[in-house]
Amino acid sequence: MLAESAFFYTFITLAFYEVTSIIQKKIKQAWFNPLLLTIVFTVIMLVAGDIKYEEYQSGTQIISYLLTPATVCLAVPLYEKLKVLKENAVAILVGIFSGVITSALCVAAVVFIFNLDNTALATFLPKSVTTAIGVGITEELGGLATLTAITIIITGIIGNILAEVVCKLFKIKDPVAIGVAIGTSSHAGGTAKALQLGQTEGAISGLSIAVAGIMTVITAPLFMNLLK
């Protein structure tokens, strides 16, 4: 009866995230990431309960519907930090472009080292942009959209876990630089962490998601043609 409820799986998913978030705040360990653990617990639930993914997906549609307005809400802190954006416009654009190119070069290096084909290149090239944009790029270039989606999710989780650690390791303290780095390299998954670090970090990271997506759409086909 509960499983047939339209909100049962939504409730369970949100409960997983809320519980793991509370535990992370207490133990303060980066590896205890709520997003990652929610995915793990959800998979365990599906396997243990012999629940079909289609059934789970239909019961969590409301979360998918809320993703778009949640993303649009990133414009609020960006508007509040509009002055910072104007003062650092050139540095932000150069930083995002550098991140997009670096991401593409890293993928190309992996493809070359492991002697992978053009399908793998097209699949992994958009790993650092949002799923909607990344899947579209992959399909256009002839890659595997499903694998691209998984890669994008993993990239976001890694960014969420390691963002603060990497910034401390390399002594990156400027909030604008932190926001650009996180948003460009790990899209929404990393931006969730950036918002925790500060309003400026979150605002610039949200902007970087959109700009990096546009730049990747433009540069990805050029990289494919060049590396072929």
C-alpha cells in the first residue's frame, strides 16, 4: 500500500538525504557525503526490495519537476552579488574557459593513454556540465548517453566531496575563484557544496554552470574534429 503511494519513494529518498546530512554535520567528514550515500542507500533499497527502477522513478517524479525551479533559484544569490560579478567579469570568463579546456584535455589524455575510440571521447567529453546539456552533446557527437549521465553524476559527487579539501590544499581563499573552480568542474553537484561555503561562492558557481555549459557546447565538436 505504501509503495503504491505517489509520494512514498519521494519521502524515502528525502529521508535518506536528510538523515545523512544530519550525520555529516556531526561527524564533519567530507567522504560522508549525503548525495553519495543517498544514492547508495536508494540502490540498496531497490535491490533488497526487488523494486523495479521504473516504479521508483514514477514515484519520484516530483523531485525531477522541482529540479528546474531549484536551478533557477541559483539566480537569486547571483543577483545579490551582481556587483562582484561586474568587477570580476573578465577573470570569471577566463577562468571558466580555462576550466572547460582543461577538462577536455584531461579527457583526451585518458582516451589517448588507454587507447580508447572516438565513442569514448564523445561519451566523456561533457563530464563537467549538467546532465541535460551533457547528454545532448554526447548524442550529437555519437557517444553513449547513459554512460555520460553516470559520468556526470560521479563528477558532481566527487566535486562535492573534494571541493573544500582541494581549495584548502592549494590555499585558494578568494570566493570568486572558489566559485568558478567548483561550478566549472563539477556543475550542480559541486555548486551545492559552494553554497555551503558562502553566498558569493554559490552565486559564482551557479553562473559558472551555465557559462561552462555554453562553452562546452561550442568547444566539444571542435575537440572531436581536432582529435580525430
